[in-house]
Amino acid sequence: MTSSATRRTGARRLGPVRRRHIALGAVLLVLAAFGSLFVGVTELTPTGLLTGDQNQLLVLWESRLPRLLAILLAGSTLSVAGLVMMSLTRNRFVTPSTAGTAESASLGVLVATVFFGAEAVGVKMAVATVFALLGTGMFLMLLRRLTFADIIVVPLVGIMFGGVISAISTFFAYRFDLLQTLSAWTSGEFSGVLKGRYELLWITAAAALVGYLFADRFTLAGLGRDFAVNLGVHYDRVVTTGLMLVSVITAVVVVTVGNIPFLGLVVPNIVTLILGDNLRRALPVTALAGGFFVLCCDVLGRTIRYPYEIPVETIAGVVGAGLFIFLVLRARRRTA
């Protein structure tokens, strides 16, 4: 790797982050996850679990533990998807939430519901994956035909593109009297997660693992076609693989727990500001940070209006929007 490439991959690193820092973050995540098990309307206490209270054990195994696993899987894998997409498109603000990927997956869920009705969730997941891949491909084709002087314009175009797809989904949901169904499928929240209703999320964990195995190739592809080809990387194949992983993760999360806005945008950006753009190094930390972010949003949603619950989508939208504005202003200052 040339010195210029080295500067490109490491220019945004703010300070040294060592393994002990990552280990400390993992420990904090474990402690926060353990504490979240005891937050909720139904009483659940460490004493009750240790004494073998059957009601509390039932709540733990049927509701709280599946919910925790769903939170960690959705948060970590969506963040990984955002990091991969950000690297492949060579734009720090192009992620599943700003490229129409999540909205395309939602449209796919609607189409599957209309044509397949009460078919298995796996059918909806497959259709949503195809639509997410097609929507992302359309967005990338659109970018190739347009030239922007400011990289901030690219995600804004993506947000408008996603808005058009959302409008189409809403229109057809209204025509087929499926507005409530569409809202139930796409609103990101974990209150309905029970044992037997989150297991599809393990597919996203497998996809994220594949992403880690391809991390070095994604990093090289993010440096541009010519650079990657000169190093023997099959650029088109690597980009296609990355977009397929992003589409699968996005579709499965949307089908299982709904869309979580800004997650795949703010978490990878913050991590790469600290660690640099090398995916091999940043991807595990991104997964940990994404799980922690969604876990904090979920706990806040359960406690702000206790005993009522605010969906994670709302909390993540408010916090993520603030962080997004900060990142945009920071990028404008750097390019000014």
C-alpha cells in the first residue's frame, strides 16, 4: 500500500485505541445487557431468578432474553452493514438509511404481503432482500449519472430517493388497506419480540461474519476501482458481495423488528473517526458500538414514560438526527 493510500485509510484517526479499550467496551456492553434484563413492567429480579421463581424464569426465557438478543443482533449487524456500504460507496454518509435500502426492503415486505398473504416470514424476507438489492442498485446507478461537488449532497439525494419509495409503499398500502400492517412491519421496536419471533436475526450475524472475512477486500475496494484492480482484487465481485450482505442484513432486520433510523450512519462514522477506515480493525468495534447504541435507546424507551414504552425507532431517530447534524457540520468545516 502506498503512502498516499495509507494517509487515506488513517487520516481520520483521532487517537490510539488499544485492545484493552475494546475489551473494556465489551465488558461495559455485557454489564449493560445484564442490567437491561431487569427493566420492564413485569417484575424480574436477580433474587427471584436465583430462588427459581417459575414466573420470573418464564419471563426471562420467553421475553427478556429474546428481546436482548434481538437488540444486540439488530444493532450490531445494521451498524456493520452501514460501515460496509460507507466503504464501498466511498462516501461517509451513504448507508442503508440514506440510500433507499431500508425503504426498498419495506416495499418488498408490502409486495410479499399483497401477493403471498400469510406465507412464512422467510418468503417476506426473501422478497424484501431482492427489493433492497434492487433499490440500492438503482440508487448507485443514479449516482453514476450525476456529479456532485459536495459529498453532503449525495446522502440528501438518497434520502429523497428513499422518500419516493416510502411514498409508493404508503400509496399501495392505502389502496390495499394495509397501512396498519405496513406500519407494524416497518416501525422499529422490540416490545413484540418473544421466543420464536426473532431467530431470523441470526442470519444477519452470519452475514456480518462474512463481512468480517471480506473486510480487507472491502477496504481495498473502497480505495477505488483502479487501485483495487492493480492489487488483484475483483472489484465488481467484491462490491456485489458487499451490497448483497447489506441487503440481506437490512431486509432481515426490517422483517423481524422494523427499521431503526440513522443507526447504520452515525455509529460507523463515529467509530471510523476514532479508528480510521480499515474495516478489519473497525468492524468489530462498530458491531459492539451498534449493539450498545440500540440497547441504550431501548432502555430509554422503556423508562422515560414507564410503564408505557416509546419505540426504539423514535429514540434512535431523535438521537441519530442530532448526531447526523453534528457529522454533517463537521464534514463541512473540514471541506471549507
